[in-house]
Amino acid sequence: MSTKIVYDEDTLKKMTLFESITRADLKDFFDDPVQDRLVFIVVPGSLWRALGKGSVNVKKLEKAFGRKIKIVEYNEDLVTFIKNMAHPLKIHDVTEEDGIVTIRHDDLQTKGLLIGKNARNLRNMEKNVRRYFEVKEIKVV
């Protein structure tokens, strides 16, 4: 079930700074305490503008915020969005059936990074994806 998104003043300032530095259209922003980074969701087609040539905008933003950031391109398709969220990890295949998403990976290291210690990374991805899509569970096989 997607959640209602409410922004506070500090969040709006961060979103405005992001848009002024990158000149990209922003769909959403949230702080990801599990991964210890700020996550910016840009509208489809704005990813390269947001990153900048040679990821120059990412470096500017990390310096401005004093934290690591991740820029993800939104997609109306759940499978594509999950692939975008997991990038740069190499995912072989993502399928969705009755609200249960299954991610197939290429190697054990990718599986470990996707799941994390005590499934921390996987539950965090579920929480973040639920901001936009109705997902019961995400599994890695």
C-alpha cells in the first residue's frame, strides 16, 4: 500500500537545493537512515540531467549536504522501478505476482548486498518501494 507523503520545511529546502543544482525535475525525496544517505527520486527522463556530466552534480550535492546521496529514476512499472532502486547491483530478473516481488541475482555477493545483515537492506527497500506501489514482500532468490 503506497503511503501518503508529507514534507516538512527542511525537506522542502533540500528538494529546492537539489533542483537548483541539477536543473532536473524531482518527484520525491527521503532520508534513508538504514543506508545513511539521502535518496532523490527524479521524474522519468531526468536521470542524466540530475547526475550531470561525470556525476558532477552528485559530487556537488554530497558536498552541500555533507552526506552520501542516491539518485533514482522513477518508473510507473514496479519491476523497472525496483531495478532502478537496486542499481548499481546486477540483477538478473525481477518478477511480481500478487504483490510479492522476486529478485533473481547473478552472484552470491549481489544477494548478500541486496539482503543485508538480518535482511535489513531488503526490508528497507520494501519500505521505500511502498511509498509508490502496493507490495506485500520482496524476496531474493
